[in-house]
Amino acid sequence: MAVAAIVLAAGQGTRMNSDLPKVLHHIGAAPLLHHALSAAQSLDPDRMIVVTGHGADAVTKSALAFDDRITVVIQSEQLGTAHAVATATPQLADFTGDAFVLYGDTPFIRAETLAAMQKARAKHAVVVLGFHAADPGRYGRLIATDDTLQSIVEFKDATPEQRAITLCNSGVICADATTLASLVADVTNDNASGEYYLTDIVALARARGLAAGVVLCDESETLGINTRAELAAAEATFQSRTRFEAMENGVTLTAPDTVFFALGTHIGRDATIGPNVIFGPGVTVESGAEIKAFCHLEGCHISRGATVGPFARLRPGAELAEDVHVGNFVEIKNAILDEGVKIGHLTYIGDADVGEHTNIGAGTVTCNYDGVMKHRTTIGKRAFIGSDTMLVAPVTIGDDAMTGSGSVVTEDVPPGALALGRAKQINKPGLAIRILERLRAIKAAKKGS
Ligand code: UD1
Ligand code: CA
């Protein structure tokens, strides 16, 4: 069965007190919208539609950055959730299959939960995701018997008896796309808020003789974000959930509470992550690699058997092949390190290719920026870069070549050659002692005067 996902993201999020649209605030180094879209993606949808309103330009850009096949529609006035869905359904006029309604500010819906809703569609024309709320507050209440749903009543419109119900509406709904479109078209705004409620489609469906049902999920999945405090709480929830999942997948976290993941961080089985490691977007760590304490990683790929850190920084485009060793106070950016490369200490490698089994000494810097443009450094296989070498790019070091410690390398080094780019040393016998004697005499004379 084909699936479409409609993600509502038109609201301003007034309580965030922000110039940024709510769905563009981050948890796990990604906008809330991307979390919702990732959940939608777990359905392998044929269509994804995002409904924007407030901050439409920025939200559109963010949606397309996630997946450029997403259709973005604009709901210029936020007249209610049914109105938002009705803004999207014309895009599904030619679509046959189920449509899900999800929310840009609700990041924690699990793939398994959406799959359960999809399954429940065999029994019910409209499937609503519900949960038992510890504190039902102002959530819509589900009027249901077992898994059969009669209606949803919004808090504002509910009787005291209905408000006593703790079975609540998450807002997530699944129905046949054509049915959904015709149901939302019938919704009116005759209620306490004067809004077009998506929740009204349940009663409308039943009036047409269609069955409606409930699928339950844990309350934690339906957590929406309305304030900065809720954003911070959601970050904590995201982190603890992701840490747990990583460990379930066979990753060792020595001090889980100190490791911070991003949405989409991928870590292979039997990898080890030490304390205080931070993952930015786009990191893959393959099986058996080790990230030691206090590393910061983003946009990089670490292959099997590689070791990184402690105190290393891998920036976007850092590609570490198998058995690479990157040690302390090393920064790597936009650089490909082939198998077995060793960069142990205090080094910056940016815009570079480093051949297999090359060793880079402490204090080496690829001088990649001339103040206007970036230039590339190419180092061959089995090369030995002496400590404190400045590699002034663009420059190429051949296979099996060496550079002397402290060299400033401005010209290409042929394979097998030794490059020495430093002043020649001269020794002056006894001069150190004579200088010190003279300085001590000057100091003594000053004290006496
Ligand atoms: C909605 C449900 C309520 C449920 C609750 C769960 C309705 C009528 N009520 O209430 O039963 O318990 O969610 O959190 O659906 N949006 C738009 N365009 C609009 C209106 C809303 O895009 O015109 C988006 C908002 O940005 C938000 C989401 O839809 O992300 C939910 O809207 P909101 O007004 O917050 O609904 P609730 O009052 O929370
Ligand atoms: Ca809400």
C-alpha cells in the first residue's frame, strides 16, 4: 500500500519567544522538523507534504534540505488543523493509498508506532494515535470503547465527564487519502475556538458509516514542544533514547550520560565511545572503531579499527580509512586519510589527501588558506612528515618521501626524497656561558646602584 505523509508545521510557536519558526529549533543537532520527517520516512512514503505558514521561506528551505522531493504548501492563515490538512490534500488528488498526518513540533513518534497504525487500517477507515496521559491537561479526549473510537472532543468543548477521561489524542491520524480529503472538506468551525478541528473527522467518518479506531503509544512519544524549557527537556529525552539505542545496537558507551548524539549519528557494533564525546550532524563510525574521551566530530566517516582522540576534532569531510590513528589535539577537515595513517599529536590537516601508512609528526600544519582561497595538500604513501612541518599548499609530497622537522615546505617533494626547508644549524663553542656571565654582571651592577 502506497503511503503519503502530511507534516503540519504552519504554527508560529509563540511561546518559544523566538524569531525562528518553532519547527526550526534544534534537538540532536537537527531541526525539530527533520525529526518529524525522519519518523515519516520510516514509512517509506511515496509522497511527503509539509504545510508551512509562519516563516514559510525558512521552513521550506529546511524541508527541501532534508529531501528535495518534498512538496511544500503554504497555509497563510492558521484556521485549524483540519484547515491545514485541507491545504495539503489537493496535492494528493491523483494519489491512491493511505495518508498520515504528523506534526513538525512532535519529534518522538517511533517507526514501530506508525507501522502499528498502518496495520490497524485493515480494520478502521480512520486510525488515531492515542495515549494515556499522566496529566491530561488540555489535550483532546478520545471517546472510545476498546479500540473503537466514537469521537474526539477538544478540551475547550468537553463536558466535565469528558474532561475526566485520561485517554488523549496525540493528533497523529492515518486514513485513506481520498477519504481524508473528503472528510476534512466537511469540517466546520462551529466550536469553542472557532477553528477547523481535524479531530472532527472521526465523528464525520462514523456518520458516514466508516469505522474509526485507536492505536496506543507511550506518552513520551507524543511529546510536543512549545517552550524553550520543553525544548531542553526534549533534547535530554532525545539523548537518553539515542544512547540507549546505541547500546542496544552493540556500541560500548563508557559514560553514556556524557555522550551527545545528533539525529542520524550512525555507530557500528562493537565501536567504543569514551566519555564526553560530542557528535554533530552526519557522523558514521564503523564497527570496532574507538573514539576516546573529549572528541568533537561532525560530517565525518571513521572506518573499522580506527582510533580517534582523546581531544581530537574531526570536521566535515574528514574520511578516516581502516586502522587510521588520530591522536590528541589533532584537527582534521575535508581530508582523506588512507589506511594506517598515523597523526598522533598537535596537528592540523585540512584540504588534504594522505596516502596509506604515512606518519605525520607532531605540530604539522597544512597551510591551506592564503587569505582568499583554500588549497590542497597531497601526501603520498609511506611518507614521513617530520614534526613541526609547515606544508604550504598547494603542495605535493611523493610516496616514501620525508620532510625534516621544522621544515617550511613550499615546493613539491619528489618520491623518496628528503626535504629540508629550515635554516642550517651552527654551534658557537662556549658562547652560551659567556652570554650568561655578561647578563649576570649587568643584573648585579643594577642592584648595587
Ligand atoms: C491538537 C488536537 C488535540 C490534541 C493535541 C495534541 C486538534 C483540533 N486538536 O490540539 O486533540 O490533543 O493537538 O498535541 O487538532 N497547525 C497548523 N495549522 C493550523 C493549526 C495548527 O499547521 O491551522 C499545526 C501547529 O503548528 C501544530 C499542530 O498543527 O504543530 C497542532 O496544532 P495546535 O493548534 O497546537 O493543536 P492543539 O491545540 O495542541
Ligand atoms: Ca499543540
